[in-house]
Amino acid sequence: MLTFIKPFFNVFLNSLKLRLMVSLLAMVVIILPTIAFIIMNSFEKHMVRSIENELSAYSYSILAVAEVEQANLVMPEALIENQFNVSDSGLYAFISGPVKYESKVTSDVKLENAILWSSQSLLTIKIPDEQLSGEIATLATGDKTFSSFEINGFPHFIYSYAVSFTEGSDNFPITVHIIRDKQVFSQLIRDFKQQLWFGLAILMVIILLLQLVWLMWTLKPLSTLEQEVKAVEQGRAEKLTSLYPKELSQLTTQLNQLLATEQKQRQRYRNALSDLAHSLKTPLAVMQAQRGISAVNQEQINRINSTIDHQLKRAQSAGHSSWLLGIEVKPVVDKLLNTLAKIYQGDHKELTLNFTGNITFKGDEADLLELLGNLLDNAYKAAKSTIILTISQQDDALIMCIEDDGVGIKEQQITQILERGVRADTYEVGHGVGLAIVRDLVASYQGELHIGNSTELGGAQFTLSFTNKT
């Protein structure tokens, strides 16, 4: 369970849109049902109070026609409310009171609560004995109760009101009971709940759709900003051009200033390096043109030349700092392969390109040409007949693999090449100083360089891996 929840929680924390959607959904799912429960509870209480008031009114109408003569209750044969006159109508009434009872064993006179009168609607229904001997038997004059009980397994409301008639100096206490079938009330509550939940469901859908549209409209500037940043990263744009709300305008303005400053600084840096190259090349050319230079001095001059070329190429690399650059790999590879095919057209060596999808290199085009150019040039020199170049996107990493069918690289050489500061120009033909440039370029992009032998072709295998972090 935790393994399922944890990835979702991580996505939830990393997505502002998902946070808002979940928050809005939680509000709708929690608040609307809560309101529905409050409405249902209030409606049910209101209906119960209405029924209590209705039964109370019926009790007064019955008391209005009741009379006591010679300690006997006298009631008319029919009541004004016709439901009391129809058998099993759902509305019933009866009057209970104390009746003198003489014990046959002890000859003592006792008072027992008994039904003194009942409406015609109650003729076919028997009132439970516990109802007569229970709470209503203890009602004092002026007290009233409203509750529920069952008759023949069906729920009913019962309203009881205790009064006392005065005949001379004697009191004649009675209790009026009005009963109503609860099934109509229960059906009404069920219909109300069903309609309420149905309406609530429609309202929830409407609110969620409106919230979704509102959310998309509100977050549209962020989506636009994301697309423009990706366009800048991939080299399809130089700055952000869309209009943003004031909450984002300051950010986008400063970001455009940062982009412009970075581009100007990189251009000034490369111009300065170009000037430095020219200023160093000229004295070296003069020194090389001198006659009588010893072999040792010539070797040192050549080494200085090589070192200058190598260090200038390192310094000119855009590297990891040029986050805004991004280029499509396929056009660069096609251009490079056409050049190499012309250079090595007489060697009859076959190159197989495995390329899938639209792949982008988050860096400078010159750096990509330098990387692939050096490795492919080495592969052409070392290969007997076959070279394989494989470029693919695996998850968030760009993988470039160059294989050949040459003699391969010894394990000792692999270890030495990967050691920091070791030059590669002492190895066999095909693995010269260019490999040091590749190693430094890969390091500047925080990538990885793996050197080994190809299991398919048997020669050397160079694998470059760059993580594309957006």
C-alpha cells in the first residue's frame, strides 16, 4: 500500500496543478455532502414538528366534542375529520383513562388505565398493551408526549395529551391519543433524499467542470511559460515573448535579462578566446619559420601548438552553463556523416546509424560535433569494415554509442584513459588527443563516458550518456 501511495504523493507535491485540482475536488466532495446532510436533517426535523403540530390540532378538535356525564365519557358517533371515521385510514384516535377495577379475590377497588373511547378507524387495529401501561399511563394533567411506536410491525407516530374534566367536586382525568401512520412520512423523506442527492450529483459535476475550466484558464500563463522555456532550452527561441500577468511579469522580465546577459557574455568570452588564439599563433608561426631550430625545440613548439588547440577547444565549450541551448541531434549527425563519408570514401567502410525519435541535445552544436566527430574519426581509423552509431533516448537520458570492428582497447588502456589528467595521445592509432577533448567535454556537461569493447563487432565501444534535466 505504501509503495503505491508514495509515488502519488511525490507527484502531488511536485505538481501545482494537481495540488489545486485535488484541493478543489476535496472541497466539493466534503462541503457539498455536508450541506446536503444539514439540509436533510433540517427538513426531517421540520416535517416531524409539522406532524406533531398537526396531531396536536387533532387532539384539540377531539377534546372540543368530548363530554363527561355522571363520570362517563360521552363522544359523538362521527367526528368532523373523516379519516377518523374510516377503518384503517392511517389516522387514528383513542382516549384512555383510569377505570375502577374490583378484585374478586380481595374485594379491593383498583384503578387501571384502559381505553375509554376509540375512533372508528381503529376498530380493526389493536393497541399494544405496553402502550397503555407505559409512558402515557403516567402522564400528569397538562403533560404531552410525541414519539413513535409500532402497530402490527409498522411504525406510527403517537401524540398524547393529558387533561382533566371537572364534574362537581370530582375530577375526571383522560388522555387523548392521536396516531398517524409513519409510512407516508418515511416515503416523503426517501423521495426528498433521492432528489437531493441527484441534484447534488449534478451540481457537483457542474462545479467540477467549472472549476476545471477556471483552473485551466488560471494556470494557462504557467503552461505558456513552461512551453517558452522549453523552446529556449531547445534553441527554438532566444527569449520569452508572451504577455504574462503582473504576478509573473517581473519573473519573465528578469529571466529575459538573464538570457540576454548570458548570451552576450558567452559571445564576448569566445571573441576574447579567438583573439587570444590569434595572438599566440602568430609568435609560434614566427618561431617555426626560423632556420636552424633543433629537433628538441621543434618538438616543444609542436607540443605548445597542440596544447593551445586543446585548451582553446575546452574553453570554447558551452558546457553545462549553457542551459538555454538545445539542438536537434539528427541534422547534426547527418551533416557529420556526410563529411566523414567524403573524407573516408576510399576506405570502403560501412557505417550503420540506429536513430529513434526526435532527440534533442541540451548543449551547443559545436560541442556535439566535437564529441561525435572525434569518436567517429577514431572509429573510422580503427575499424576494419563496419561501424555502428546508435543514438537513443532512455527515460531522461540521451545515449550515444559508437562501435567498430577493429582490434579493440585493452583493459589497462581503458583504466588509464579514464584517469583524470592522463593524456590519450600515447595509444594506438585511432585513439589520439581527440579522446582527451571528448573526455573534458563530457565532464563539462556532467555526462558520463564509458569505454569498453563491443560484444557485437569485437572492436572498441564508446558510450556517452547525458541526463536531460528540464
